[in-house]
Amino acid sequence: MENVKEFMADVIRKNPGEIEFHQAVEEVVESIAPFLKENPRYTEANIIERMIIPERTVIFRVPWLDDKQKVQVNTGYRIEMNSAIGPYKGGLRFHPSVNLGILKFLAFEQVFKNSLTTLPMGGGKGGSDFDPKGKTDTEVMKFCQSFMSELFRHIGQNTDVPAGDIGVGAREIGFMFGQYKRLRNEFTGVLTGKAIGWGGSLIRPEATGYGCVYFVQEMLRTRGEDISGKVCTVSGSGNVAQYTAEKLMELGAKVVTFSDSAGFVHKEEGFTKEDLKFVFELKNVKRGRISECAKALKGCKYIEGQRPWGIPCDIAFPSATQNEISEKDAETLVKNGCYVIGEGANMPTVPDGVKVFQKARILYAPGKAANAGGVSTSGLEMSQNSMRTSWTRDEVDQKLRQIKINIHESCVKYGREKDGYINYVKGANLAGFVKVADAMLDQGVV
């Protein structure tokens, strides 16, 4: 790779219209370009050129019957990106926005994220444009069974181990696992995010949110600070946002926002643990809208059609979806005194927004480092399944904390600049790249 602009022009030409994928690749390539010039063995073997092409891409039809006995059809995907350091590992996303470009971006990010965990996991991602919202349990089951009736051919505990993502929680994992077991006549750890009673791991639902907070704690320690007393804005109201808020409250921070696709809620004095129980019930059981908090919780206001980045805070936790912080949002956050960003979602900040954070020299944790707690605990679930055992909540939590400490140390090692500033984007990309690239060199041209 001689020139980043020429390289990216070639990537765009070969992957037209896949904007999120282009964005993810460019961020990594810009970070590692100087390192590649100093280490020509990687360029001589065309390592980065090989890393951006999936080892395998599976696209398939998913027909199913709704409750009115009408035939519906969706598209299913599985991107098996890189298996240099272990079986493909990454979530399944069920959402109308799912397309090939988004899944390639997520799978590419997953390769680096999984590498950072220090666990033996390659990178993959998959899903469908199916929308579970508004569907009955029976309809979701029928879709999941049809989806797995094709996917089962391509996955396995030593080949590819999917997990959940947006739109895929314990219900969907259960339906898919049941169909896999039925088709293969075997009970193996082929999916993670399972229920505790049949192979799941304690802390798995909490892991992405908890892990993001643990990483932010490590960043604050580099400046001799603690998370207690900090005002925190959180976007989203799903799994990651809920458990980010839970851990923040446990550590003495003040959570003042939640959001969904329609708007956000703000409680200036901070949400209480009782308020959080209401959010859990609202989103996980009733599957309602976050706006209902304004009616039910004292002092809670709802702002329609906006994201929470205009609310002054010390720390922001974007935990909803990709590209939810624009350049203008980033400028507003910095202007209002925010000096720490912990990305609970995958690539939630646009590239120009990242530049705003780095120019301001704030503590900015990219998703591949900050939100790797989920896949880390999925890896721990795989280990427990292989050993036919289960660890206690404290054991899993301690292992998760140590993994996040290790990831932070790797980011500091590769990301500290001459003036002492820690560029966590550079650090995460380089640390993730080196481990995978070395494994690819060891394994030859495959």
C-alpha cells in the first residue's frame, strides 16, 4: 500500500455504495499507514489488502409465514471476515437497515475488536433486514427457524460462532439455537448469548455496557480521575445503554439521558435505580417507546426528534447505532465541557467528529476498544461451553475487567504520542492489526 488515497479509491471502486465499510477501512488504513512503511513485510505480503476482503460471504433467501398465513421473505447474510486467530465470531443483527455494506463494516471492525480481547476469536457478522418490532413471538420464531435452516450449513463451534446484536436478544438466540440443535442433532456452543439454564454465561447481557464503563475508568485513571460524580449522557435504551447506566450508577456517576429512534429523555437530577428498573421493563418486556418515561418518571422531559448530545455532560456514551454523533454534535459536546467519550455502539461517531475530539485532546475511546466487553464475554461463554462448566458472576466479571484493562494497556502501548496524548484510535487499530497480521504471515497465502 503506497498511498492511502489511491488505496481507498480502489476500495470504493471494488465495493460501490458501501459507505460504512469505506469509512471503517479508511479509519484503520490511516492509522496503520506509517507503521506499514516502517514494517515492509506486511506490505510485501499484501496483508491489509487481504484483510479487507471477507474469506467468505453468504447471502440467502429467508421465506416465512406470518400469523395470517401470508408468505413473507427477507434476505439473510453471514460475513466470515477473518479466521487467522480463531473461529469467526460476531453478532447477528435483525433490522430493516441491514445490508451488505453495513455488515461488511461490522465484520471488519469485529476482526480488530476480537484481536484486542486477547481471546482466540476471528471476526464475522451477519443478520437480516427482518424487523422483530411489531411481530408476535410466533412470527419471530418462524423467521428465526427459517433463517437458521440455511445458516446452520455455514457455522459450528469450531468454525463460526454467532451472537446477538441489534434486534437479536435472548428470545431470538433461543429460537435459532433450537432449530440448529434440531437440524444437526447436537448440543454444542454454536451460539453465544444463550439463557443461563442451557449454556449461557452470567454477565453476558451486561458485558458490553459494563465493559465500556470499565474502559472509561482506565482512561480516567491516566489523568488521576475517577468516574464517581461525573455527569453522563447515554444514547440508546437497549441492552448496551441499560447496562452502561446500571454500572455508572453503581460507581456513583449521574446518568441524565436515554434515547431511541424517535427522540430522547432528559432528567437533570439524574435517573435513579428505580427509574432504571422502569426503563428495563419498558424496553425489554413491554417493548415500548422511551417517550413513556416522561409520563411515568418525575422530573423527566422528552425531546422529540433529537439526540442527547446538546445536554452538557462530563462523559458521553453513544450506545445506539453507527454515525449517531455528527461533526456538529461533536463540536457541541466539546463546547459544553464533555471531555470523555466511551463508544458503546459500533462506529457511532462520523470521521469528522472523531477529528474534533482528537483536536480537543479529550479522552476518546473508539468502539472497537470500548465496546469489546460483549464479545469478550461471548468468548468466555465459548470456553465454558467447551469445558461443559459455568463460572460464577464474580469470576466472569473479574475476567471481563482484566480483559478491558489489557485492551487499555495495548491501546496505550501503540497509541501514546510524543506529547504524551494517547490516541486510542491509533492504538486500538495498530494493536488489533499486528496480532491478526502476524498470524496471517505465519499461515501463508491462504
